[in-house]
Amino acid sequence: MFQAITDFANDISSFNVPIPLELQIGIIIIIIIALCVGAYFLRDMFDISQMSGGFSWFIFIAVLNLSTLLAIFLYYNSKQGTYKGPVGKSGKKGKMGKKGTYVSCNFCKNNIYLQKVRKSDVICRLDTYSKDFKGIFDNENYFNDILNKGNNIDYDSFVNNIILNKKTSSSSLPAIDKFNLLMNTKYIAVLLIKAINEVTKASKNTYGTFRNPNGKAGYIAIGDSVYGGLEDNMELNSFMIDGNILYPSNYIQLVSFKSYNEKTGDIDTYTIWRPNGQTIKEKGFKGEKEQVHYRALGDICRYGLTQPKINECATISEKCLEEIDPSNFILVYVYVGSIQIKNEKNIDYSQTESYLIENTPLNDIEIFSVWRTPMNTFLTNCNSQNSIVNNTVIFNIVNNLNSSLNKYGNISSKIKKQIGVLLEQIQIPKILTSLILCKYYEMELIQDIIYYINRYRNTIPEFKSINTTTSSLGDLMALISKTKKKYQSYNENLMRNANATIKGKIVPYDEKKEKHLPNMIIKVYDTANTKLLTIPVQIENINTLLDIVNLIFENGIETRIAVDSDGVAQGGLFLNSIQEMVLRLCKILMPPTTPAYTIKDECLGTFALDREREEVIKLMTEAKNIMYKMMDTISIDYDKYQTIMPNIQQYQTLMDSKMGQLCGHITDYSSKINNNNLEEFTTTRIKGLIALYNDMNNYLQNVMSKV
């Protein structure tokens, strides 16, 4: 509209009507006289006005400028001839400008036609309670029941009985056995991911589902959709496309994973694939051929290991796409499948001069995070796309390094703060904290002790009998303690027998006969004891994933890690399985590095996307999911929250009443809101629903925190 008004004004102003100079002189004289006469008759009014000074100056300057013009015009009117100066030399021709932006998509062979669909087929449902993990959650619930009943857990007993192999009363044996079963890296990873999913769209029983949009003949899906466990009853808007599109050239395999099928009892294998777009030559600026890359808008999931057909997904010209900021991605869930871990107790530390042994304890990891894009496609961040390098922990956590580094090549303070806030949001249950710390210290402390026992094996006879490759930390600590007491007793006897008379001769005290453990053995033994004694206190002080990272890495996120000898030379340390698992999970919590795109409005032949409405719907879905998650927690642990249920139901009734006042004119509005079928709801009403859900969420958080 503004362009049309501008063109109209330019056309009007382009008319050139010649006005005689005599007429122009007459007009100027009339204006000067009018200004002087007007100023004279209006002088009384402006004398009492605050603007009198400004008015006088305005009249003076206006008359002065007009008088100057009048003098110039009178001078030129007295002269004969034309007043146009001589023509100057022509300048050099400029270079051709850059290619401009397109007002419409006239460079396409044809327009892109986008259709919203709400119908989709379930490809795969991922349940949390699979056969393999049932025992893990059962043992975890054993400890949760103890804590929910208001009882305390004696974490010292875990240190003494599991790490140090000290005997205790038979009454605590069931808890110790269950804790010992959980204390391995695989099970800890499963429980840690369960804690992480508390801040995602996953429910207690289901990670989520992959779905394939369909329902429009002649249209192709731009990618599969993903639903969190809290969204299983919803039908989100997905998109199918036709027009100027191409099929992918092939697919890149990202990750294969196993899923337990509750209906059949089978373990099914699925694979996530990333479409690989084609690069073709198209007619471009001034008719010249230019290479144009076609890109996919999301990943797809398919049964088995066979690569999908090329016509199962569409790719779009990059000219029609604009990149999405990763901050607009939504973490739907983090999935954990099979984890194969090398038994670190069987590492032979005696085969090296240093205990810093390069090993790969994590052999096979089926862990990945799924992220929803604004187009309701999904992108996957998995371990096959991530690698650990010789650098700091924070450097390895960050996936998108291009936008995260400062001018010195280090991670910027802003990014560090953002990641710290993210890790701080993930609350870690106390029983999981104790598992992580006990496992970490068991692996970390044994390295020094094995190294020095092997080093002094030939000089200390008591060390020769023990097999360090199969002994636990408790066995080695007990050996050092026993040897230390033995030498102390021997030295005390030596002291008592000093200066004794044997066969009439006094035997002097000989310090050379004393027996002592080397100082380094004593040092690592005392250090281990001190750290083990602090575990119960640390468990009480640790609440978030950020706390875990700061404890298991010596210098927190600034700790340097090594993956090879070069990394060790740079001051880095090799990771044990707990450290590597935590680091990899932190990387999984970051958005994927691959760019995501949305379609430009000017390229759509049917309708433009309502960006504001899409954002409002996303906010309402998030608020609704928060409420569902809290309701899910209440239903699972009903006994704990039974006393506040009448108040919650009363508040729920009040919320339903307000929702009816807002949307009661829409038929079956309640089920449509639950299913996210919001076509009949205006953007303003959706904003009103957001306020109702946020109010309910604040109330639930308040009453649940007091139980």
C-alpha cells in the first residue's frame, strides 16, 4: 500500500509546468505584504502569548528570505538570454549492482503450495518401562518409598559396605544389595535421563511417538512429526507440500535404536534418517546458470535398517528458505536404548607407566534427543553426530561453536551462563546423586592406588600377593590399612626391644630396621579416605546437574579433558565412564548442529504462515504440558498428594468455569483444546487460555511444594 502511495506522489510531482518569472515575482511580493499586514493586526494577541518572541523571529526570517528571493528574481528578470550553465563532461559508467531480493517467488518454476494437516500415522511409540529397564525403576522406587515415608537413608552404609567392603548389620543388606545393583554406569545413565526428561515433553511412562503426516493427495510430507508422551492425545499442525520441490538424493543414517512393543512383547528396531538434498543448476540472474541446493526441513524415522524410499520426503530450494534460530527449537524428549559399557574394574593398570590410560569404556550408546522445529518437523542430536575433543568441558558441551566463541577463540561468557542456567534447571534426586558419587569415587580413587601398589610391589612383600586387576577399591584400601598397622606394630616392638642386653651385650636401636610404607602410598590412601568420608555431605549439598558437573570434573566446566596423548600433554585428563556419560548427556541437551529452516512467506502460493499465531499456540502447548506433567506426578504418587486433592479439584473447577466463559460459544471446546484443534479459536482467546493455564500451574507448584 505504501509503495502505491509513493508511486502516486512521484507521478504527481514529476509534472513540469513552466511559470513566468514575472508571475513568480508578483507572488513573492504578495506573500511579503500579507506577512507584514498579518503580523501588524495580530500583534496584540501575540504580545500576551508565551510565543511572542518566537513569532517575531519567524516573521523576520520569513520576510528576509522572501526579500532575498525577490532581489535575485528582479536581477535575473532584467537580463536577457538563458541561465543554464554549460554541459559538463560525462562521468564513468558504474558497475552492475548486486542481485536484488525478490518481491515474489518469480524465480521458481512454480510456487510452493503448503497444506496444514492434523492427520498422522504413528510410526513408533517409545515407552520408558521396557523389559530391560524394569528392574532399574523397581529398585529406584524401593528407595523413593523410603524417602516418601519421611525416613532417611544412611549413605555412609553404602560407602562402607559397597566401596570399602566392610560388613554391617543384616537389616541394611536389602538396601545395600539394591543400591549395588544400580551402581553401574548403564543404570545410572537411564536414571539420569529420567531426571532430564522432567523438563521435557516426556511423560512418566512414555518418551513420545514419531508420526508421519498424511491426508492430502498429491502432497508430500516435509518431514515426520514428533509428539512427547504428554502430547499423545493431541493432534498438532503438520505440513505437507507440493510445487517446486525435489526428492532427496539419499539419506544419512543417524541412529538405530530398539523399542519395546507392549502389544506384541517384541523388541523392534527403528532408525532415524536425515534426508540429503540435491544440488542442481537452475537459470538465475541474467539467465546465467547457478547452483542451487535443495534442503530438507527435518528428519524421519522408519522401521528396521533399510534406507527409506526417496519419495517419502520433500526438499526445498534454499532460495525459498530462511534459517531458524536454534533457540526456537523445543526439546521433546531424550531417549536411552542399549548402552554397552566396558567393565572398568578389569582394566589392567599395570601395563603402563602412568595410570592415565586411554580407553573407551562407552562402546555402544543409543542415546539421542529429539527437537521440534517451528514447522513441527523434528531434528535429532545423537552421539554419531557428536565427538569429544582435546579441550575444556564447556567447549565439548557446546555443539554450535561458530556462534559461541569470543574473539579469543574461547567459549563466550554469555554462552557459559546460558548452559549453566540450563544444567541448573535439571533437578537430581538424592538416590541418583549418591549412585553417581559412589561410582565416580570408586573408579577415580582406584587408579592412583593401583598405580602405586604396582610401583612398590617389589619393595613391599605384602603387595605381591594381591591381583590388582580383579581387586576392588575396598580390597586395596584394606590391604594398605592392614600393612600400615602391621608395620606400626613391628616398629613398636623394635622400639621396646631397643637397648636390651643379649649375651651380656647391649643392642642399640637401629632405625634402618624400621618398616614404613612409601609416602605416596600413605598420601593416596589418606586422600581416598578423606574423599570417601565427604560423600554423605556432598550428597546433601548437590541438587542439580550443574552441581554434578562441578564435582566430578575437578575445575567444573573449565576442566581440560584428553582423548589422546596430545590432550594429556595439554594438561587434559582421560575420562572414566561416569564422566564421559555425563559429558555426552550434556552435549545431547544442546540443540543439533545441523541448521533448520522455515519457508519464506513470499514463496508460498497458497497462504502465508501466521508467525504470531504459531508462537502463541506453541506457548499454550508448553503451558498445558507443564500442567499435564504435574497432574501426572500427582496421579502416580497419589498417596503423597491425597490431602491436597480436594483443593486441586476445586481450583480445577474454577479454571473450567473461566475457560467456559472464554470459549463456551465453540462447540465441544474442551476436547478441542485438549487435542490442540484450535482452528476456531482466535489468537486473542488462545492468549486467554495461556493465562488460565499459567495461573493453574502456579497454583499447583505452590501447593505441591508444601506437601
